Amino acid sequence: MRKSVAAVVLSLSLALCVLAGASFAAEKAAAPSDVTLTGEILDLACYIAHGAKGPEHAVCAVKCAEMGQPIGLAASDGKVYLLLADHADSSAFTKAKSMAGKKVEIKGEVAAKDGMNALTVHAVQSV
Ligand SMILES: [Cu+2]
């Protein structure tokens, strides 16, 4: 009898774990809605090393982005966001790389960790 009570308690707690996992997965799927940020797309290698930005650096910025340097957004909210590709569809991020040095509007998902701000690019257009 004692053994079967323990078995019931164990299977109930396992069921709760599965349910908790399922609701966590549902929360991840219903991610916070995208924000819209405007600003300049930065070539972070040149911006962080020597503050390079703006139209006079745009040609270098595109070259740096093409060679794989990270890009960011100097947003009008005063923050610099590391730009990230969406794992399921990187096309908007690829477009953003070609717009390094330009003023843009980006729709995407913001995240922050360990003092770093990031924006997953879902759409980008020049402004
Ligand atoms: Cu550069």
C-alpha cells in the first residue's frame, strides 16, 4: 500500500513537471511582440574600436558587415543594440547587413543579458 502511494505521488509530480514544461513552451511561442526602433546600422568593429559611423563610413561599414563583422543599431532611444538574425528566417538580418551606415527602421524582438542589448531583426527599411 505504502509503495503504491509513493508511486502515485511520483507519477503526479512527473505529470506536473510535464505540464509545467508544456506551459513554458507555450509562453516561448507567444513571445513578446516586436518593437520598432529607428537609428543607424553600425559596423560594430569600427564603431567600438574608433567610433566610426555615419555616411562617410558607410562603404567601409558594408564591407566589414560582408566579411562577417557584427552589426548593431545606434537607436534613437540612446542604446546600441547588437543585431541578431532570426533562427527561422535570416533574410531581414542579411538585408540589414547591406544597409550598414544607413538610417533605418527595424522591427524585431529586444532582449538584454549581462549588460548587453540585442535586437533580433524581423524587418528593416530605410528611413
Ligand atoms: Cu568598418
